[in-house]
Amino acid sequence: MKSIDTELSKMAAEGPTERELKESKQYLIGSIPRTLETNLGIATFLQTAEYFGLGLDYDVRLPSLLQAVTHDGVHAAARETLDPARAAVAVAGPYDGPLA
């Protein structure tokens, strides 16, 4: 748990590295076709687009939207949301002692 807290704190303080940001964008863009390989994947994608009002062309626009994500934007989101002190921990299975 401490190593997770350390990484979350580091991401909030510094943001991602340029390499992490680049590789994350490449992965997300590259995974779009895989999400649409099955009927379930297509249905889920369409349902999500409809629910959030993203439009029927969302699959076409998504790569450029991901490419437009900036380091500063990710860093701002990380500072706002990644706070280990506000995290909730759930344990499934046997518990033998403190997590911290």
C-alpha cells in the first residue's frame, strides 16, 4: 500500500513523464479497434457514446481527442484527484494486519 501511495503522490506532484504520456496515448488509440471487434464491444461503445452524448462519430474523433491531451492537463487532473489520504481501501480475503 505504501508503494501505491508513493506513486500516486509522485504523479500528483510531478505529473507523468513525457514517455508515459506518449505511450499511454499510443496504447489508448491502438486499443480502439480492439474494443470494436465484438458485438458486445460495439454495443458497449455505442451505449457509452449515447449515455454521455458523445455523438455517433465519437469513434472517429477519439484519436484526435486523445492526441490533444497535454502534460499540463494530465498533471492538473492528477493534482486534483490523486490524494492517498482520501483513498478508500477494500480487502477481499484473509486480512492479517495493518495495510499502512
